[in-house]
Amino acid sequence: MLEVHLDEHDIDQQLRADVRQGLTATPKWLPPKWFYDARGSELFEEITRLPEYYPTRAERAILAERAAGIARITEAKTLVELGSGSSEKTRLLLDAFVSRGTLGAFVPLDVSGTALSAAVDGLTSDYPGLSVRGVVGDMTRHLRHLPEGDNRVVAFLGGTIGNLIPSERAAFLTDLRAVLGAGEWLLLGTDLVKDPAIVVPAYDDAAGVTAEFNRNVLHVVNARLGADFDVDAFEHVALWDPQQEWIEMRLRARGAQNVRITDLDLAVEFADGEQLRTEISAKFRRPGLEDELARAGFALREWWTDPQGMFGVSLSQATT
């Protein structure tokens, strides 16, 4: 079953608004969600298998070890996953919850109806006793459309929360708390602060896959809005910001660029060397994350890391 709150018209309107706002700002920026057309999703899956990209492996290892405990602690009846994509890692949780015997429903939410439909079909087949209801929507706009349930666990994995700047994180966590009842749960994956010598290569791999992924946002704008970006005239940049403790991905113009975006009737100039920010990926420390959760109305109950302390998975409960 698929419930659609975000169609191609909505996506097109949001893209138009983001591109106009971001490319007329100083400095220029674009949101990372526009990496993910079909090609962008393929590239990201390839990134997760690269030797430099530790987050996926570290988080999967934590979930493999702790899923049974999460099921025991929460006794969840409904599992919700935000930004589920193919829901591969979630199968570790589903197996544990189903084995525990409490879970009746799984609700994946994702912006991609195509990916979600395939995931729902596969999960319905593999978990015949489970009600699987996909919600096509944007996690920053459509949380209110999550189905009500009894004792829900919301999983937000992959460190994706780090793509939100602090004010956006605060708004997101507050909105999520508003749709949960007291005692319901948030299972959150967060990449942790560590030596930049480890972090930076994860976003600037030797094979150049992340560079291609970064430039894909320009392919998306070209294809959907009739722009004429010379994609190869922009080089990938990954920088560690020690004050903010996040990585920034940018695209740097090789030479002056004049870009026309036909569907917006917009001309955009790039100076030689000018940079366009396409993503931040914040890294966390436990005390700071615990404080952010508390301000939104969540109490941290459990905290797990991989043996190297590179990634954290937290289990928090909505407070009264």
C-alpha cells in the first residue's frame, strides 16, 4: 500500500523554489536532496561500498549487534522509517522486531515513489504477516501524515540528520516530537566527530565516485529545469569546518561561468573559483546531541557506538 503526499508537480515546484533561492544567494547553495535522481541514488549506493566511506558499515554493525535489544526495550508495535529508500538496513530491525513478536506494521517514508513502491512490494512479500504502508512525502513537511499507531519507533538512520543545519534540526526534531505520543521512540543514527583525516576521504574518495555524485545535482537542474550547466567545468571540493564540526561539499567553478536556467528565466554568473555549497554533514558529540534531543522533548535512553567510536546510534523516548 502506498500513500502519496508528494507528486511530481510538488517536487518540481520545490526544486524551482530551491534553485531560485539558492543560486541567487551569496554564497550560492543547493540542498543535498536534489542529488537523488535515479543516477544519484545509484552513485550513493556505490559510495556506501567504498573503502573510505565508514558510516554505512559502522551503523550496520551497531544495528546487527543491538537490534534484538532495541526490540526488547521498545516492544514496538509499529516501526516508521524516515528516508527509507530501499529499506535494506531496516531489515535488521524488522527481523528483530518480528522475532520479538510485537510488531504489526512497518511505515517507510521517502520522497521517491519509485524506490518506495519497490521496497514495499519486496517487504510485503518477505514479511507476509506485517502490514506495510509506504508514505511518499518529505520528512521536513509531511510528518503529520504518518499513520497513528500504538507504541511507535521512528528510525532515522544513516547520519542523514547531519545534513540539516542546527536550526533545521531543531525544527525537525520539534515537529517529530509533535506527532509522537509520550513514551514513543526515536532511533537515530549520527556520525561522530573524529580526526578529519578519516572524515574528509569519506567525502572525497580516491575513485572519484563522490565527485560524480556531487556534480549530479547540476545534471538534475539541467534535466528538470532546462539549465545549461557545463557540469565538467565544476570540480568537487570537500572541506572540514572545525568550528561547526561538519564537512562541507562544494562545487568550484573552473573559470568564469554563465549559466542559463530556462524554466526559471534566470541567468546565473559564477566567477572563476567561486564555490557552490551542495551539502553539509554535521558530526556529533553525545552531550551536544543529548541536549538537542532534550530541547525538542526527547530523553536519551540508550547510546551505542561501533568499537572504533566512529558512529553513534541512540534510542530516545518522547517525554511528557
